[in-house]
Amino acid sequence: MTSTRTSARTALEVADWRRRVFALYDAVRLADSPEDAHELWRMERDELMLHHPATPLLPEDRPLFEGLPLASYDPDWRFELPILPADPGGFDFATGTDGVVPFERIGRVEIPDAGSLDVWRLTTYGGGLFIPVRDALAGREGGTYGGGRYLIDTIKGADLGSDAAGGTIVLDFNFAYNPSCAYDPAWACPLAQPGNVLAVPVPVGEMY
């Protein structure tokens, strides 16, 4: 009975985390300016990381936590881009709790002066778009997380906006964030595939 109660409590905590993330990105999309949105995003994520029971921060890291390492906002890294055709493809990601999660490549986006990123769709229940990125700073001291960061993960609420009729999507690298496995190795996170690697440094967003 105790195990069941613990599992139920954990599930409710994760559900609340996701509810708050969805609400945060809704507020981000409605903000008066991208800069205001970015500051709101920073403050709320710091609050979640430090105080929410579903935080990926390890208990021993919380007493020293003073905020996520976030670069200053740079408007040159915000784009609204068309989703272009791409060769069919996919990958399966094995998780510890959800089994094998399949992703399908549905297109790509061309980042001006930076390169191309594949756009993925989760093909199982719930669907959703997923765009990770690994840049030239990945794994370097003072750089970005070695496994890459997430730009868009609509499955978890990380959605900066899109135009279905026009076939475009908003990509703002200032909102790139580390997956949970960057903070807690117990998490299993799908990371950047070869088509989601940029040869240039991306010095904005969450650092590592």
C-alpha cells in the first residue's frame, strides 16, 4: 500500500510540473516582447527547479542553487521558419519507464548562417513535435550540455508558437534548455540526432 501511495504521489507531482510548464509557455507566447517572455521564463524555471517536488535537481545540489546558468537575451537568435521537406527517417528511444518511444522525421528547418535541424514527431499516443539541438559549445567548459538541449518539445509543453496554415514554427534559441538528464542521471532523455547538430556555437539559452 505504501508503494502504491508513493507512486500516486509521484505521478501527481509530475502532472503538476507539466501543468505549470504548459501554463508558463502559454504566458511566454502572450508576453509583450520576447525579452519580457525570456525573463518570465527564467524566473519561473528557477522557481520550479528549486522548489517543485518533481525537480530534476539532485537533493545535494539544491542548497547551492542560485539559478540556472542562462545567457542574456539576444534577438538575433529568434526565428520564424518554414518547415521544409526532408528525407523520411526515424529513431526509437528506449526509456526506463515508458518502453520504446518512436520518433518520425517530418521535415527540417534551415537556421540562417547556422545550419539545418531535423523536425521530429512522436508517433505514439499524444503526438507532438520535438526539436533538439547540439551546438559547437556542447561538452566544453563553460559551454552547453554535451548531449544537446531542447528547443521545442510540445509533448512537455515547450512550444513557442507556430502557424499551421503557413507551415512555419517559431524557434528561439534563447529558450534552449537542458533535458532533465543533465541534472539527474536517473532520467533517460532523447538527445540530439545527427541531423540536429550545428557546427557553429550557439551562445544563448541555458548553459551548463
